[in-house]
Amino acid sequence: MDYGIDIWANNNFYIDNKKVKVNHKSSPSLVKITKEIRQRGIRGPILLRFPHLIEKQINLIYENFKNAKDEFGYRGSFNAVYPLKVNQYPNFVKNLVCIGEKYNYGLEAGSKAELLLAMAYSNEHSPITVNGFKDKEMISLGFIAKEMGHNITLTIEGLNELENIIKISKERFSCTPNIGLRIRLHSSGIGIWAKSGGINSKFGLTSTELIEAIEKFKESNLIENFKMIHFHIGSQISEIGPLKKALREAGNIYAQLKKMGAAALDSINLGGGLAVEYSQYKDEIKRNYTLREYANDVVYLLKDISTAKKVKEPNIYIESGRYIAASHAVLIAPVLELFSQEYTEEKLKLKDNNPPLVQELYELYDTINSAYAQEYLHDSIDHMNSLLTLFDLGYIDLIDRSNTEVLVNLIIKKAIALLKDRDSKELLQIQDMIQERYLINFSIFQSLPDFWGIAQNFPVMPLDRLDEKPTRSASIWDITCDSDGEISYNREQPLFLHELDVTKEDYFLGFFLVGAYQEVLGMKHNLFTHPSEATITIDESGYKIENILESQSILDIIEDLDYDIKELKEKLDKKIKKSKNIDEETKKHISKEIYLFLNDNGYLKTIN
């Protein structure tokens, strides 16, 4: 089973010799990398970062827009900036900035903290765009960035921000940053994030406000600083049609503003939204366009409008962070337990005289074969329902009920193994009833918050045993004490995993395309924090595991919540000393144990 790897992997990963391998140079397997990291004493979930996948995505964007410009003879420049909100973690951002230097790849900030990061880490002369609501302090920080020599554009979200820019321009020492206007289009996006666009969107200026802004620019002698218009119709634009409609609207606004006196206006910022394909199933493919089509449509439409309106072709900016970041990170988490493993023959406690239906169940289990597997499966489920009713009525006891559960599960396992080469809706329905629960050592709320919050699916698959057909319909449980911490079995998009004995073998699941938003949106539910991470660089001779950063200690997590760590330790020590049931030597031992727990991370530990 290939788990749809040809749909979502974009040739970044492939299956070879029953393992998932990285499709780059020496092509190491993910399971080999994972086991080597675990040999260094790191347990729990591990986030692997692959810088070459950042480089690949950046190269693809610039190459496709260069090709489009060449094909249509487009005279405006192409520029890209990375929105820091997508992933601000240093082991990602530092690699991105280094890789993007040759393209003058820039950064986008949406807060004071992000702007300071951009000012510190951006390459010299690369663009910085600043979006989102801004107070006077944030605008002043933008002026400071300009005074430091940064190529910065402050995008105005409301007229009050323009008023502050005008005031600050009269107070500062020298130059004023470039200014952009977020335009509120009637065109909207599609899907979950459609509300990012449209006339009722959170951000942007209406036509009336745009006219007023132009007047204010002229009155304050800042019209030469007005360089860009910006729009955004939503993250993860799955269809190209809404973008083309928005481009036509934005292109015409651009032409009109230039004719109204905005001579220095020379750029259109499309915002983000370039989609990533997350689906593992052909009938659930979301994105209906390629990067080449996207680039060609953008360049062609803006050239066509500029020609028709007799204005200069605008410089093109995009802010597609998801497309750059998503593929570079893979979350690896070990399976801790299968919840049906207690159903073994050893657990049967058959009596000398069993209820007739229990005896029949045993005979079904003992004699099941491929010819009658489906029939026996139906009979066993019917018997179980009858026996549970008898238990409720008091006609059989708890031992009989236990034997029923064990026998039915054993029959189901045998039947599915015998029927594994048959694909039928009925078999899927049965597997829905008897799905296996795989307990995974991670937190959905920390590492896959979009799954919990907006039902965003991520590709998931085991890292090895891919020469064997998986037979267990799988629900994935995380280790939080929350019933929402589950990826339930879905009959329409079924996940099948392998039978295994976790006491004898490691079994790792990979969660792919988790590099965008998931890390920074992750919450500390149950005080599980960001997983341990490592950067993997690959060459022709092998790979290197670099920048290993272990998950925060429990002490650090508690301190993040503003607990007084000194007070916490003192309270624990005091309670240990007051304990009356243990001697002084034991008290010292317990103090040492608690010290070790406080300085370890909170994920579960396994021997393997």
C-alpha cells in the first residue's frame, strides 16, 4: 500500500525496499534517521526538518515566474516574501533566509515581534512587507527599519494607520518607508479561508477609502512613497478561478490609482494562498491547478490589463508561506499500544459448560477458513449482539461476556487476514465497527492543531513494512487526556495500519506536510510542548543529523505559564520533608527523582 504518496509527496518521498525514503541524493530512509536519533537518547515525537525541501520550493516559485515573464514578455519584476506567521522557528527561518539570499527573497511581518525578527535576519536589500493592524509604536519600528537601510513597505489596513504614518513622518530623523494600501476586493476566495477576501473581509480599504487615502497622500507630500497595493483572498486557494477574478479587479484598481496621480505606484502584492495538496486519496484531490498555471495566469492577466489601460506593468509580489514551508517538516511518532492486544487466546477462560452461543463462537474461531470467512464474520457479530443482550438480562456472567469479546475479536482478525485481498464496501463497514486504536506518543493539539480545529487532514503512513498489506482499520489516539485527541477511522478515507506487537518491535508513523502553521499554532494542552527536532542535511554519501533541539523540560513548560519555579521546588521539598511514612534516606531519594522528572520532557518514554 502506498498511502497516496504519489498524490501528496510531490516526489519528495518515495517507497523503496518496504521503507519511506527521502528522494534526494543518497536517499536515506526515514526509519533509519529516526532510529539513529533515538539511539542518542531522545524519545517521544521527533520533528525532522529537511532544508533541501525549502530550497526546492523557493527555486520552483522563482523559476516558474521567470518562465512566465519570459513567455509573455513581462517587464515588471517578480518578488516573493515569506510570512513569518507561517513558521517562526529558528531552525526553519535561518535556513530559509540563507537559501533565499540568491533570489533576494524577503520576509513579511504581522506583529512587532515578527518585524524585529525580519529586521535582524533578513538579507540586505531584500524586501520586508508589514501587514496587519499597526499602532504608533509598530509604525515607528517600520521607520526605524527604513533608517537602518531596509527595503520596507508598511501596508495600511485602515485610514487611521495612514494618519499615524503622516504624523510620524514629520517627527522622525529622515526617510519614510514605502507605503502600501490593502484593498478590499469584492472577489473572495474559496473554502475555509474564503472570508479572508470579499467586501466583508477583516482587512482592507473600500473604494471610497482608497480615494480618501490618495488625497491624504497628496496633502502630506507622501504620494511618492505610495508604492504598492496588496490583496489577499485566503490561504490554501484550491481553485484558480477566484484568483483570476481577484487579479482582474486588483489590476483595474492599480490602473485607476495610477491615473489618479499615484505615479510612484509600481507593485501589486497578491498575498498568499498558493495551495498545498494534502490529500491521500485520488477522489479527494483539492488543488485544481499547477504552479506553472498559477504563475502564467498571474503574469498574463496583469500584462493584459496593463496593456489595455496603458499603464506600466506592475512588479509582482507574492506571500505564499504555506507552499514554501509545509513540505519541509515531517513529524515522526512511535506507536505505544494497540488496544485490542489484550484479546488473545491466552485470555480465554472457557468453562466446562459454556453458554451455547459462546461455544458456537469458539467453533467458528476454530474452523474459520477463506471460503466461509465473511459468513463466519457475520455470524460472530450476530452472536455477540445476542450475548450482550443476555448479559444485560442477567443470563450470562462476566466471564462469559469476556470470552465473547475475546472470541469475536479473534474471529475478526482471522477473517480480515483471510479476506485482505478482497475490496468491498461491506468489509469497510465491518472494519469501521472493529477499528483498532493505535496509541501514539504525541499530542494532536500541539503538533496537528489544524486537524483538531478545522478538520484539516494531513498525510499519515508507517515508515516501513510497506511490502505488507495493512489489515487493521486504524483510529489514532494521542496521549492527551482529551477525547478530541483522536484521528478517527473514516470509512470514506480509510487508514489501514499493520498488526504488530509493540513489546517486540518499533512501529513509527510519519505525519507529513506539517511545516506550515502547525508548529506556531500548537498549544500546550496537558502541558505537552513542541516535540524534539532535528535538521537533516543529505548529500551523495549519506546524511547528517544537525541542530538537535530536545523538547522543553517540564520545569521550562511550567515556568512558561508564569509559575514561580523556586516556589514550586520549595513546596515540593517541604511536602517531602513533612512525609511521615518514609525515612530520611528515602526522602533524599524521592527528592532526586522529582528533580529528574522536572528536568525531563513530558512525553512518554518507552524501552525500545
